[in-house]
Amino acid sequence: MSKIAIDHPACSAPFVSWPSVGTILPGSVLLMALSVSPTFAADPASHGEGMMSHGMAADHAGMHGQASTAASGQGLINSVDPAQGVVNITHEPMPALNWPEMTMDLAVAEDVDLQAIQAGDAVRFRVELGADQVYRITAIEAMP
């Protein structure tokens, strides 16, 4: 800021002159550009890491990088909803899909018999990624 003097019969005092928008704006834009986190610039998918949707339509392959389109796993059935074709399961980590241990709703393929399982059952299951980018259980059986 610079001071300018006003010499007028009604007023004679120094006033502070603010820089014009034309001198502030370019520097502000440069400062903002330089302050962008290099993490976000290098990996735009890194935002939201750790914030997963566990709904049946979640795209789990995209959450943790490239993963397989099918895998087998083991878990514990929490609930079965035959009308919706969904089971809620707490499964062990599934390294082939880059899935950690978690509890989630998983859609079930139409040809899977949900009458063979119930809440509380320990199960082995297989999931496959469909053309609609939704993982579905394609096979499931209660473990002895």
C-alpha cells in the first residue's frame, strides 16, 4: 500500500491507496495454483480414501485400484432378504478384489438359492462383477 497526499482546501491529509484488482488478481491466481496439493494433482482418485459405500451397488473395484472381476471368500451371514435378492455379510479380506474385511450388502444372482442359508451361517461364496459394474454372489454354501 502506498500513501498519497491530497492537497485540497477542504482536506489536506495523507490517504492509503489500496492496490488495484489488476495488480492483486494475477498474484492471487498464482498463489492458489501453487497451493494445490500435489497428492490430489497426481491421484485424483485419492480423495475419499477410507470412505466406502457398502451398499450393493458400490463399485468396489474402483476403490482400491485395479482388481479382479471375480473371487471366492468366506464370511458370516447377518441377514438374508430373498425378496430383494440381497444378503448382508461380514466377510474376511478378499485380496483378489482388494477388499478389506467388512460388513456389506451384496446382491445375489437370480439362480442362487437363498433358502439354503440363514442369518448366523458361516459361508463360502463366490462374487463376480456383472456388466452393470455390480458385484453379485454367484454361488454360496453354508460351511459345516
